[in-house]
Amino acid sequence: MYRNFLLFLLCLISIQLFGQNTTSSKPRVLISTDIGGTDPDDNQSMAHLLMYSDLFDLEGLVSSPSYGSGNKEEILRMIDLYEKDLPLLQKHKTGFASPNYLRSITKQGRKGAAPFKGYISSTEGSDWIIKSAKKKDKRPLWVLVWGGLDDLAQALHDAPEIQKNIRVYWIGGPNKKWSANSYAYIAANFPDLWMIEVNSSYYGFFSNNQKPDVVKTTDYYQKNIEGAGHLGGDFKDYYGGEIKMGDTPSLLYLMNGNPDDPEGESWGGSFEKIRRSSRVIFERNTTIEDSMAFCTVVEYRFQGPEINVPADSAVFQMEVPYGDGKQVWPGFYLGDGIYSLRYAPKQAEVLKFIFTSKIDRFPTGEGQLVVTNLWPGKARPEDYFLGENWYSDSSKPEDFDGRLQGGNTIFKWRNDILNDWAIRWSWLK
């Protein structure tokens, strides 16, 4: 009897002393993705995530298509494929996420970009971000954003106190174009957010040392993926099996390296602290004489006729030639005859565009911008001034991959990353 009492007492003491260490050492992760939209690289990155789900405590898969037709059904379809391959993965590793659990944390976020103010109304996805961020856990919630920032901006607006509980790794660049308004809202109102803003480094994962968005041609699919389960069969549908996976560096950052040290070495890149985010305001159209760094938030403000529409209504647009067609960005009426539009050019170029509107006497017309290649570029009084924990692409000359700022901090790890993944593909054959 006395012996049993001692054993009980020892167990009780152990729980009191060591109970605080029973929390998982895996990083807590929530993904915000525009999967199913215009860029199928999110499907490639989702396959990678699912095949490495044993390394993370996944807490959310949010569909956040600020542009295009993405939806949570595409996430669920990928989970169905994963479920079919899971028995083979489990022969080699334990701890893979349950398909039913993954379905339970898959949520629909904002469909379409936020208006000028950067937020509009809560979504299932933004509410889930809040719920996950408020969970009692000593570990931060890593919010990995593969698309626009609209759901994150909404969550921060609705529950600003979550800022202290989250860390964000955001694949910016083109996604900054599509969510310039939500980005502006976050940068202006949450400068102390712990943020890694990746505008160009991630290109190093698929670079061919030419211009961004050109996928490097390899035989990786034929050597490692072809014939590898249901996920492997599906992979062929994206870029014909060519590797892009522009969002995968967010996962790689948590897989290899010290995530508490953005300036250190990691598979997901090495970054530098920035204390300002570039912003420029024009109260006129721009010409070839105007220049700024890529990924600068360019804000146009026009004085025009007063009209009887609700503030933040989209009433004019900016049309940019793209391939054989054009891309269109909405401009908004702010009230009192003031109109405004934000645009964030994704790469160095001479940008040509035209403003159009059906409103009489609105100042339409063609314009140009010279976009330079070093972010965050020249300091301006209207920049967004940031706190101590905002990081972005390395500006060191040796870290450039060709013209890609910071690209070499990921490019140099590519063989190690793909060789490691090849092992997991082999499990599915």
C-alpha cells in the first residue's frame, strides 16, 4: 500500500515538474493558399506539404483566392489523393496527418481581393486564423501565405491581439500585386508583426537565371515522380510535371534551419531586417521619368467629379498588357471627389498601362513607370515604417541569383531539397 502511494506521488510530481514540456516540438502551421486559381504551382506545393505532414502540427488549410477561381474544394481533392497514398507513406514514417483531420481544418476564405481599405468582412478562413492564433500554446502559429494577404488582414482587423501570437512567412512578389490593399493595411497598422516578406528569393527554387516566372526545365519528374502513387499521377497536370513550387520555400524554412533566426541559413532562404516598406504616392498619372523599386506600393490619387456612390466603390480601373491580353486592377472612390488605386509591380521593367472609367470627366489616359531591381529601393517620406521583426530578401550582391534578389539563398539548397523529396517519392512506387 505504501509502495503504491509512493509511485502515485512520484507520478504526480513528474506531471507537475515536466508537464509543461509535453507540448509537441513540431511547428504549428496554418496555410493560406490560392490553390485552384490561375497558378497551379500551389498544387505542387500542396503535394509537398502533404508528403511532409509528419513534420508539422497543421492547424489550418485556408483557401484565399484574392485573384482567380481558387476554392477549398481543390484542397479537399488533394487530400483525397493523399489519403490513397497514405498507407505507403506510413510504412516508412509515423506522424502523418489524418485525412479526416485535414478535412476538418480546411476552410474557405475571401474570394476576390479586399477593397481599398484592405478588409471588408470576416470569412470562414479569417475566423479560423483567429481561432487558431488564440489557441493556448507556447509555440507561435506560423501563418504561411501562398497567395494574397486578404484573410490575414481581415483576421488582424477583427482580432488585432493575435499579432503577438503569429509569425508570417509570405510569398509576395506577384501576390503583392493582387493584394496591395490588404498589404498596405497590414504594413500601416501592424508594423510590429513578425513577418518574412519574400518578394523575390523564392524564385531561386525554380530559377533558370533569366527572368522571373520562367520555370527551369528538368527531368526530375521522369526520374523521381512518374509512377509514384496518386499524388505523382496528379503532379503531371501542373506545368507538365516541371518543378515550380514557388510557395514551397515557406515550408522549407521550417524544415531546415533555425526559424527563430531569419538572417541565418535555411532551406527557405536567408533574409535581412528592413525598417521600411517602399511606398510612393502620385497625385497625377506617371511617365517614363518616374521610377521606383519593384514591389513598391504605388498609390495613385486623383481629384475628379463628386459622385453618389458608397465610399470604397470600384469605379475606374488600371489596364496592364499581359501576354496577348491584359490584367485589370480596380480603382476606388474614397468620397469628396477623391479616387485612388494601389499597384505593386512585381519585377524590374518599363511598365505601360492605361486608366479607364465610365465616369464623365475622370482623368483617364496612358501612363508608364520605370521599375528598378533593388528592393526596398530609395527611401521616401510616405514609406511604411516597420518594427523590429520585419524581414525581406537579402540585398547582398553575392545572394543574387542572376537578377533575382536573394534568390541564391534558396537556389544553393535546391539539390539537397529535391534529393530529400525524391526519397519520399520512392516510397510511393
